[in-house]
Amino acid sequence: MMKMIFRSSVLLLAVTSLSACGDSEETEIRSWMEAERKEIKVIVPKLSEPKVYVPFSYDAKGSTEPFDPAKLLVVLARLKAQSGNGVDAPDPNRRQDALESFPLDILKMVGTIEKNKVVYALVQADKTVYQVKAGTYIGQNTGKITKISENEIEIKEKVLDAAGDWTERDAKLELQESKK
């Protein structure tokens, strides 16, 4: 029993000494925080007055809407009338040449030959080689060969532009060097 009293007194002494330490540190921290609070001055800037909202009234109720498809058709018709580029639509009844069924990007110029003072270009499509001369149609955009030189074929194609008008553009087929 004596041992038990001794142990409880030692335990009581330890708890008391620890609680005294805790209070002094807490008191010290609280006093430091109070001193700091007194020294700091809080500055709150004044808020500016909010801007006044002025509603916008849309008064164009009777006029044409800006995204109306009819308005776009009127503008396109005016542009078509002003363009007057003089390029006629391709003749749908014209007999098609053999190379008009191939797009230009798969056709290859592989050489030239001359017969009776007329220069012919040799054009390969798939595995077949065709002889073409100036005036022959080539490619899927109604391309007409305008000039044949030793290194290239010059072509004028007829294509539709964004306004729906036919226009001409230049294209070329350059001589493809053989890989040996």
C-alpha cells in the first residue's frame, strides 16, 4: 500500500509540474499576441462607386436581320453580277478525254516526244502511258493543256469559287525523274 501511495504522489507531482509549464507558455503567447494586436493598424481602402449600368435598346426590329440567309443571297448575286470574269462553265456535253477521269495528283509526266513538228507529253496514269498535246483535257477539274515543255506541262483548270462563279487556275505537271 505504501508503494501505491508513493506512486500516486509522484504521479500527482509530475502532473502538477507539467500543468504549470503549460499555463506559463500559453500565458506568454497570449500576452505577445495582445501586444501585436495593439501595434497593428488595419487599413481598409474605400471602395469606389460601382459603374452605372445603362441598358442598350435594339431599335432595328423592322430591318433585315444580319444573319438572314436571304441577305446573303442578295450579296452573292451582287458579287456575281460585278465579277464578270468571263470564264464560262465547262460544256457538259463535250466528249471527255481519257485522262479526265484521273485527279492531277496521281498523274506523272514521264517524258516528251515530237512527231511531225508537234510536241507530245508522255503522261502515266496507273500503269498506262498516254500521249497528250496542247489542247488536250486532263484532270478532274476540266484542265486544258496550254503548253508542253521539256520539263513540265502547263494546265488551265476551271473550278468553282466560293461565290459559285467559274474561275481559272493554273496547274503544272513536272517531269518525274526515273529511279534507277
